[in-house]
Amino acid sequence: MGPLSLGQWRAAQTPPRTALSVARELDVSHSLLSEWEKGTRKPGVELALRVEQLTDGAVPIETWGYTRELVELMRGAVERRDDLSATGS
């Protein structure tokens, strides 16, 4: 089976997960989660990664239009920044 949308993932859970319970777990409003599911908004990269983690990869970051390459570029930028901070540069 391929990647699922967040709504499909919720419905596939036993018992099905409510939008409210998922929103609470992600620490976002119910209305924001609803907008993600309707496609009128998408989560930022950090929240998209949290959705992927919550769903054990069933709703990957690519669902929202982000790429693994973008995530790796961001990871590298953060690591470089952390290295600079550690060396006092």
C-alpha cells in the first residue's frame, strides 16, 4: 500500500482516530488539522515530520510537497550552525 493522506490514516486506525485527538497529539488546533486534511493549508516542515513520526511513516513528509532532499539540506544547515556555535565562531 502506498502513502496515505492524514484523513485516510486516521480512518484506518482501530478504532479510527478523531481529528481532535490527532490535533491534540500534534499540539495544533482542530481547525488547522482540518485545513491540512482539506488541502487548503499544509504543515510546515517540522510539523510534517511530526505527522510522519506519529503515523509511523504512513503519511510521509512527501505527502505535503516536501522532499527528503530539502530535509537533508535543512539538517546539514542546522548541523553547520551548531558546529559554529560550539566553536564560538
